[in-house]
Amino acid sequence: MSRVLVAVVGGSWCSSEEAEWAATVGRLLAERGVVLLCGGLGGVMEAAARGAKEGGGLTVGLLPGADTAEANPHIDVPIATGMGEMRNALIVRAAHAVIAIGGGWGTLSEIALAQRIKTPVVGLHDAFMSAIDIPRVATPHAAVAWALEQAQDREV
């Protein structure tokens, strides 16, 4: 069995609009049989995981601490890395494609790392328009379509 892994990255706090977009992305990924990979905490990550669960999908959360109970309630497979923000490298390296929504410094580091290791990354209302050059899309549907197109040859 092969499954595509798409990471959704973003801030631990997000606007209601960003949360709606993230939930839609999660649901669309689930409907297409994609495994959602995220940091497993709040904000964009929780909204995407909630959307994926609503769509019947599988969610994996890589947590910064050592306690799997810290994961948001929509994570199916919480993995406590004990790595702090270094777990961002695991998220980006494991993903076949990355969708960045909103975000702060952690999201910026995930985008930069994705670019460095050549993991495809797309911005959906990301907070870094002037700081980093990545493809950008205007809707959750476009973000998912872009991620799936980029990930098609990277399945495991």
C-alpha cells in the first residue's frame, strides 16, 4: 500500500479565516486518501487535523515534547519526538509536499527547510510574501491540487 503524506504547517495561533482554510485543506486531503502530517498542536495544525478527521482521513502529529497527550484531539497517531522545534525538520523531510497557511517563525523555518531539501512547498495565505519566494495559491482547493501534483512521484 502506498500513501501520499502532505504536511500542513502554520502557526499555533491562526485567524478564523486561516482555520477555515486549514480545515478545508485537511478535509480535501482526507477525501483523496492522503495522510495529513503536522505538528499536532493548536492553530492551523489543529484546524487541518479536524478537517481531515471530518473527511475520514488519517492524521499524524509530530509533537515537540515528550508527551503524546499534548496532541490536539484530532490526531490519530501522535508521535512525541522530544525534539522541540527541531521536529519541524522531521515534518518537512517526511512529507511529499507541504502546504503553508499563515504562520510565524516556525513556519518560516519549515518553508526554508523544504526549499533546501527540495520538498515542494506552496503558500496559501502564508505570512511571508515579501520574505520568501514560493508558489502561492488563493484557495484550499488549489493548494491541495498543487500539493498532489507535486507529490505524485514521491509516494512511499
